[in-house]
Amino acid sequence: MFYELFSKILFALEPETSHQITTKALKVMNFFPVQEFEKFFLCYTSKRLKLNVWNIEFPNILGLAGGFDKTGELYPVFSNFGFGFIECGTFTPQPQEGNPKPRLFRYEEHFAIVNRMGFNNPGIEKAKEIFLLQKKTIPRGINLGKNKITPNHKAKEDYIEGFQLLYPFADYFVINVSSPNTPDLRKLQSSKEILELINILQKKQKDLNISIPILIKLDPDLEEKEFYLILESFATSGIDGFILTNTTLQREEMYKNFEMGGLSGLPLKNRSTMLIKKAYRFLEGKIPIIGVGGIMNPNDALEKIMAGSSLIQIYTGFVFGGPLFPKKILQYIDNFLEKENCKLQDIIGIDAKI
Ligand SMILES: Cc1cc2nc3c(=O)[nH]c(=O)nc-3n(C[C@H](O)[C@H](O)[C@H](O)COP(=O)(O)O)c2cc1C
């Protein structure tokens, strides 16, 4: 009831203001001994939901998507919200203000959000300071981007800087080349530069004797032919995983009047699921996929797994569904596995195999 009242107030406010209030409230929670209370009400644990991917033990397969915890400060509190992993960032080498406000728009009746935030973040040095103060709990992904002022031909250096400074804190890295809100960023998806970057990062890992999976996050608006070419070139370069997908710039007729920027939530759901299926089939299930885009109810989550996602993430669904949403999803998947007497591994990609 308290959450319903709180969410009514939040939804009446301008979206970015309510996001700021929520994140401030969450940060304050870090300082109170409420962890056990949070865990009791919000977490759902089951052996059936644990999964080992890239030699990482995920306590469950549901993560918080990139862009919610843009500073990394929410990692400790979200560890108690039932998530199996948290992706922090996107971080760029230099701090960035992002695009002018307003830049975040909520469409409640469509279960959708449009954002054109533009990688507002404190920069990698500050992120390091923040992570140094945190106790490691669940797996933490670190999502890297390039600064707006960095030209594409120098983008590689920004990602390398991010990797070098933040690798002690990352269980996996995401090379984000798919945000629609940094000019020309998406062009990097099909560039030789980024393939070279993967090689450089692999070599650096060998020198440092570490092994941190490197994932690439793709946009959902790629033409089919280009999508397959990109999958193929990254697969050959030895990428460890794909995140499918970022927000879309496409607007079906009913969303035609929406603001400009990346659209997420329900309007993205089918497109993202379709691309996950195509990628799973194309890659023959050999490279793990994190499925994200429009998971608005527990069955959507199951669909993403059956389409080929080893792990899944939520953003917009969490905004609309509130703090109990992760628990509802996990409970639903667990009940399904129990009823069908099967394991997660049995259902990953089952819909893509036909
Ligand atoms: C307000 C907002 C900010 C986002 N910022 C980032 C970001 O910084 N980096 C990133 O990789 N994805 C970002 N995303 C994309 C999400 O991680 C996710 O890929 C997308 O929203 C689709 O999932 P959803 O439908 O569950 O929201 C952002 C999404 C939203 C709504």
C-alpha cells in the first residue's frame, strides 16, 4: 500500500524528477540497517533459478539493465532487491551532463518510456571511487561508452580507458555501441575499430592474467542483413556475449507522436524477442545472450528465455512494476520449471529451435 501511494506521487511528477527522488531515497536506504527487511520482502531464492554463465555463478537470471544505476551508487541497495546481477553505467572516461532537459518521457497508457539522456554519468574516475567503497555481493556488469566529444575513429581509446580503470570491479563488461542518443555511436557497431577493440581487450586480459567476459550491446533497428553480418563478425572476433537489445528509434503508427529518443517498454518487446531468436539460431546457442526489451510481466520474461536468453534484464518494466516486480518474475519462472519438471538449461532457446 505504501508503495502504491508513493508511486502515485512519483508518477504525478515530471519523470526525471521522480527518477531523481527515487534514486536519492534508494541511496539513503544504503545507510540504514534495512537489508534483512528488504531481502525478506523483495527477494526470491530457488536453486532452479541459479545459473553459471562465463564461469560466473548468477544467484538468479534476472538483472537490472544498463542506464538505471548510472553512477554505480545503487549497486548495494539493488543487491537486496532480488536481482541476480546489476549492470552499472554507461560510464564514459570524462564526466558528462548529458542532453538538455526534458529528456525523459513516460507514456503510462502505453507502458513505454522515451529517453534521450545522452550518457549523463560521473565518469570512470568517480565510478572507481564509488566501487572502492562497496562490498561485492552479486555479479556486477560494467557498461562502457564513449564521450560525446570523442570522434568515432578515436572511440576505441575511450573503451580501453574504461576497461583499464574499472576491470577490478567488473564481472563482465559491456561495450555499448547502441545508444541512439550519442551522435553516430551506432555506426560503431559495424566498424573495424570495434572489432580491433575486442582483440586489444583480449590481449590486455592475457597480459594481466585475468578473464572478464566482454559483451556487446546491439540496437534493435539494424537491417536484417547487417544484423547477421555484425553477429558473424563479433562471433569470429571471440566476443563472449551479446546484449539484445537497446532502445528503438522506430515508431509504429500508434507511437508516432512520441518524443524523439530511444523507446523502451512494451513497444519494443516483440522486436527484441524476435532478434534474440534470430541471434540464438544463427549462433547455434554457442554464445550467451542477455535478453532485454519490454519485459512488462513475468510471462514476457519466460518468452525471452525461451527465445534464447541465458540471462534477462529489466528497466521500463521495473519502473512501472515497482520493487516487487523482480520477485514476481522469479516466482513465475520457478513455478513453471517446477511444474514442467525441467531446468533452465532445457528451456533456453527452445522457441528458436523450430
Ligand atoms: C531512461 C533510460 C536510460 C537508459 N540508459 C542506458 C544506458 O546508459 N546504457 C545502456 O546500455 N542502456 C540504457 N538504456 C537501455 C536499457 O538498458 C534497455 O536496453 C532498454 O530500456 C530496453 O529494456 P526495457 O524495455 O526493459 O526498458 C536506458 C533505458 C532507459 C529507459
